[in-house]
Amino acid sequence: MNKLITSSPPATSMYDTVVNQLSQTMESLGMAPDMRRILAVTNNEIIVHFPVKMDDGRIEIFKGYRVQHNNILGPYKGGLRYHPTLEINDAKALAMWMTWKTSLAGLPYGGAKGGIQIDPRKYSIGELERITRRYTFALGDNIGPDLDIPAPDVNTNEQTMAWIADTYMSTKSPLERSNFKHVVTGKPVGCGGLAGRDRATGFGVYLCLKLLFKSWGEELAGKRFIVQGFGNVGYWASHFLIRDGARLVGVQDAHATLVNEQGIEVEDLLEHSKPRLNSIKGFEGAQEIDSENFFSLDCDILIPAALGNQITAANASSIKANIIAEGANGPTDKEGEKLLLARNAVIIPDILCNSGGVIGSYFEWLQNRNGEIWSIDEVMQKIEKKISTAFTDVQGVAKEKNIDYRTAAYFLALTRIETAYKHRGIFP
Ligand code: GLU
């Protein structure tokens, strides 16, 4: 499993954050109130309870979710997370962000999110497999390659996706089984996965930063950055940034906060964390400090790549970075955002900054549909093209309307959705 990140419950919920972002954008840009009413609610909210046999013979009951927010632009799309605090409102918020994200990236998808309320560290690999398969079975035909396509998210990975694909395909007749491979994306390369899907999200975070600096006539070389979360996104974003000469001076996970002004060796840190259930604690190439000092570290770029609502009124004023690149979904709450924008910090919003993942998913889905296999170079080029277009569009709207990047990204995403509704109308 990817790293489990835990933190104390935030003051506001992710749901409050996303609804507030939606209302603010609609109001400030004068968008139709009907659209707000449609988009403020989710189409379907599925809650499943299912029993699973544990290694010691006991039966445990689990709670799983799948929220399908909107599908005007195409099948529902979005990840599955395994986390002990996951509840329906989180899944709703995360599903809404997926709707904006896929729209902004120009993908033919809607938005969904789900997962299981579980601390995966407490279960053996065999138990996790049975839990995942039983959850898939419980969802039944509520997911499907042309209906709703899950993918990895916090604490799920390509192995989780392989189990889901296998379970889902096993419920179909042998004749048509292979037509269902793309019921999930983010699968291992050996069974229909896309070369490069593993690094796609982190690559997108890096590209957004590169494009931002380029637009200012600057380079990434010499820039200092800090990362919250050393899971898939945190690691790959750091990997690409360092390759361009930037320096990782601070990193935090649920277990430790590490600093090194000379730069943290990211590949060594990965080697250290892998055998320790992905914990960065005890790494010798950096010094450990108190976790509350993380956000105030001196740096140019802050990359929150863990959970939602981490940047709040409680810490936003202490943030030194001028650029916040949102690798996580919903890491900045309303008050935190106000404080950052008031001092002209640039926030590259999640729905743009971390969209490399779902863009990679789209290419995997296409590859499966067409029975093709693409090379990693081809894939990275395709991802780069889509991210660059989205970034340039957002920057253009932000300049033209003199608004922040999040509002600009929402404007673009919502306008596309609104256009689709205008064409199609409301049935009947
Ligand atoms: N979980 C990722 C996200 O939040 C990827 C979703 C997908 O690929 O469908 O964007």
C-alpha cells in the first residue's frame, strides 16, 4: 500500500471547502444559479457493508463508498482511498473535485470517488486482497468501463487495481471478460496498465511548476521546495524537480518531519522508507524537527501531497513559500487560502496541479479500449501536452480576468460543463 497519512481532524470539512469554492466562483463570475443547484449535489451515493473472513477465522464487517457526482461529460471517474477517517462527505467532496478536474483537463469523463473506511496497516496482504475483492463484488455493476472507472488514490495502488479488475472481470462471461479490463485504471503494466501511470501525478505537479517559472522567465534550478507526504505523488514530484536542479529542503509524513538545507537525496529517502511501511522516520540524510515547524520552513515552493485541509488559518500565515503546488486534493481550506492570496502567493490548484494522474488514467483506458500498448516516452509526451494546454488556459484566464488560478480553473471547468448542459438540456 502507499503510505498511510493520518492527521487530527481539520476544523472545516473537505465538503465545506469544495461547496464554498463552487459558490464563490459561480457568484464572482456571474454564472447561472441553475448550474450551481445541479452541481452542488451528487448524482449517486453508494454505501456498501460487506463481511470478510480474517486470517484468524473471525468475520469483520466493512463500510465502503462510491460517490458519483456528475457525468454530463462522460463516465464517472476517480480514485478509491483506504483510510480510517473516510466518510461519505469526504467521498462527496473528492468526487466533485474529480468532475472539475476531468473537465478542466478536457477529458470525456465525469467525477466520482470512493473507498473503504479502513486503516490498511492493520491488515495482512491476504486480508487486504479479500477486502478489496469483496468490496468490488458489493459494488457490482455500479462500476464499469463505460459507467464508472475507479483508480488508485490514498493508500491504494496498482495491486489494489489488479484485484478489482480481476474480480470484476470474473463476474462476466468468459467470452466478454477481456472487454472489461478498463473497469479500473492504474493497473500494473503487466496486466493492462499504462507505462508511466505510476509517475503521472507527480510529473504533472512538476510540469505545472516548470511552466509557471518559465512564464516568469525563470527556471527550476536552484529553487528550494518542501513536500508534505512522501507517497506516490510526493516522491515522484520530488524526483522530477530534483532532476531539473531544484532542492528538497524539507519533507513531512505522518511519522516525522525532516530538514536538510543542502538538499535531501530523494532516491535514498525512498530506499529508506520502503521497508519501513513507507515511513521516512530515522532517515540519516536529514535532521528531524518538530512537525509544527514544517509549514514555516524557508523555501520557494510548498507541495502539500498528503490529505485535505492541511493549510488552514492556523498555519497559513507562517508559510514562507510563495508558490503552493497542490499535489493533494483539497489541501487548502477557505481561510488558509484567503491568507495566502492576501500576500500574493500563487496557488496552483489541485484540479490542475494533480491532474496528471487522471490524464494518465485516460490514456490507459484508451489503450485498453483500442487493444494498444504505448511506450513510456509516448505516454509522457501525451501527458505533457494535456497538462501544458490546461496550464496555459488557466494562466490565460487568470490574467485576462485578473483572478487567482483556482477561480480561473473553476471558471474553465464549469463553463465546459455548463456548455454541455446547454446543448443537451434537462430530461424530459
Ligand atoms: N486519485 C487520482 C485523483 O485524485 C486519480 C484518479 C483517476 O485516475 O481516476 O485525481
